[in-house]
Amino acid sequence: MGIAERKLRQKEEMRTAILEAAWQLVLADGWQSLSIRKIAEAIEYSVPVIYHHFENKDAILLEFTRQGFQQLTQEVEEACQKESDVASQLEAMAQAYWNFAFNHQEYYQLMFGLGIPTCETVNRVAEMKSFSHMVVEVLRRAIARSSHPEVDPWLKFHTYWSILHGLVSIQMISKQAIVDPRNQPVLQDAVSGFVKLLQS
Amino acid sequence: MGIAERKLRQKEEMRTAILEAAWQLVLADGWQSLSIRKIAEAIEYSVPVIYHHFENKDAILLEFTRQGFQQLTQEVEEACQKESDVASQLEAMAQAYWNFAFNHQEYYQLMFGLGIPTCETVNRVAEMKSFSHMVVEVLRRAIARSSHPEVDPWLKFHTYWSILHGLVSIQMISKQAIVDPRNQPVLQDAVSGFVKLLQS
DNA sequence: ATACTCCGTTAACACTGTTATAAAATATAA
DNA sequence: TTATATTTTATAACAGTGTTAACGGAGTAT
């Protein structure tokens, strides 16, 4: 009875065909414009067949999210194994993480739910510049008082902001719960570390 | 001729009515489910009137983004002014930033294009746990070799990951450009600072 | 009173995810 | 081989979405 086997094989082929077509569409036009109908047209089948292989559109996206995390883990791990001492490992891993994010932007944006307001959108928001400016001034004073007054305050601002934004978004993703602001050891850990280093 | 003034006033009132209705809808059901038709129904006008006040849906969202950055700047600045020395200022500002993000999650998510995969979605991705586990193991070794072996590796992981994610997403938002991985002073700055502190 | 400019409407276009229903193709049993 | 049962595929619809063209009516200006 090779019939059942053939059917299973065909089912698997169809599944990967859907994923491959979807991926091509994403590479061409981004996540925002991906649609079930476009996938159906690409694989030259009608729309409902897709629903025989995936419960809904989110299931397709979830599949890619999984693939993304697999690949991220693999690349970071490889970078780690190329180094011997722990400090170099952590730095190499950070670099690998960064490389993954920008070499596979589509993956990264999906994995972390980044709608990505385009560069134009951001530049239109003058209010963002006020914010940057305000924080930079504080950092400038801190740097002036430190033992390394040549440090670039904009570099430090970028770092400071990134730490804050990273803390917030990772927290938002991992826990929906409302958090007591007075109980944030991670925030304390990261910020006090940053400040200590700034003043050293 | 008070007529022209009255018309201008009415136009302004309509504009704020649209924004207020939109805001209520967002508070009730989130950004994802906000639609022009729902706004129209809420203000008891037909759909096209909205297009007389805003070019399109994005223009409405942009308005809220602006408001968000204004409010964020204000709250962070107030927190800054309550402190005297720079270190306390930077820490208070970080706390204010954090508070803003979680007290006005809708604003924050819009401002940074966070689609926010829900907690359930994230938990379904087992691959995320592999990643976490892998990194935690490296941190555990680093902590064991440091002079503070009692430090929680999961706390440090959370910090490490947040720094990386923050760097990446801020970079993705502010510059569309493809970046040369060998030229990332901010990444160097943040990660080497983290590692130094970890080993101290 | 006539012409004209707004303001607001209805109705449509071109999409989206999802699904009920019907038909065609295939597999099984007689 | 024929007839029945099963699975696979397609058509067409539902309920939404953003956006806009076309039309009506009220208020203003000449």
C-alpha cells in the first residue's frame, strides 16, 4: 500500500510549497503585504487548500517564527564555540545576534512583532528629536564630570536608549502582566551598570 | 465675520472628536482592531468626513505617535528635574521611561511599531526557550568565574538580551540602511560595558 | 433669484481572512 | 469493470478593511 505514503509525501510537499511561496512573497514585499490569496496564486491552487495545511494565517507566521529562533540559536551558538574565554564568547555572541538581525531582517521583525515604522515616518516625528536632545544634554553633563570627558554623548545616548527600549520590549513580549514599577531588578541592573561605567 | 471663525472652530472640534473616538476605541480593543469605519460610527458621521481631516489612517496614527513622544519627553524631563546629581538623574529618567511605557502601553507600542506577539504566541515557540537556555549557560560560566558568583544568571540573561534587542530595534527604526557589522561602536560600547561589569 | 462653494451622504472599488457548499478526482468494494 | 465511498479541489460567499468617485443639499455670495 504505497498510496498512503504517496499521499503523505504529497501533503508534505504542498506544505513546503506554501511556506516557500510565502517566503518569496515576504522577501519581495514584506510581511505587511503577505496574504493568503497571494500565496494561493503563487502555488497555483485555490485558497481553501491552504487551510487544509495551516489552521490560519497566524499558523504560517508562527512557523516562520520558529524557523527564525532555530536559526538565531544556531548562529549564536556557533559564534560562541569559536571562542575560548567567556568574555570573548559573550562579545562574539552579541555580534552574531546583531548579524542575524540585519542579515535576516524579515525573520527578526516577525519574531519580535516589529511593525517597523519606516525611516520616513520617524523623521516626520519632530517630537522624537526633542526627546533625544533632552537626554543627550544630561549625558553631556555626566560625561563632563567623568574621567573620560572625550566620550561622545550621542554614542552614550544611543546605548542608554537601546538598553531602556530593549528592557521594555522584551518585558512586554514575555509578560503581559502589569508590573510594579518598584520591583524591576533588571532595570536596576542594566541602568546602574551603565551609569557606573559612564562615571568610571 | 464670525462665520469663518466658527467654521474653523467646528473643524477643530471635529478633528479632536475623531482623535478622541479613535483613542477610546484603541483603549477598548487595541491598535490592531482600530478602523476608519469604527471611528466614523463612533462620531456618528459617515466615513469620508474623516478623510477631510486626515489624509489617511496613518496620519491619525502619526498624530498619536507625536503625542506619545511629547508626553514621554515631558515625564522623563520632570523625573530628571527632581534629582540633583547626574547619576540619580539618569536612573530616575530610566524609571520614568519604564513607567511611561507600561502606564501607556498603547502609546508605546504604536511609537515603536510593536505588533506585540501575545504571551501565548511566545510560549508556543519552544525554540525561544532553547535560545534562552543556551545563552544562560554561557552566562552561568562567566558568573562562576567572577568575584560575585551569587549573581542570578537569568537576571543577567534578561539584561544581556534586552541590550541586544534594544540596540537592534532602535537601529532598525532610526536607519533603514544596511549596516557594516564591523562598524558598530554602540554595540561595542554596550556589550563590553556589560561584560566588564559582569566580571568585576 | 441665481450661481457657487462646502459639507456630508451613498455607493462603489479593490482588497483582506475565513468558510460553507458544491463538484471533480480518486480510492475502495462488489 | 462498475458502483459506492472518500478525499481533494474549486466556486462563491460572508464580513470585514482602506480609500475614493459621484451625487445631494444647505448656506453663502453675487
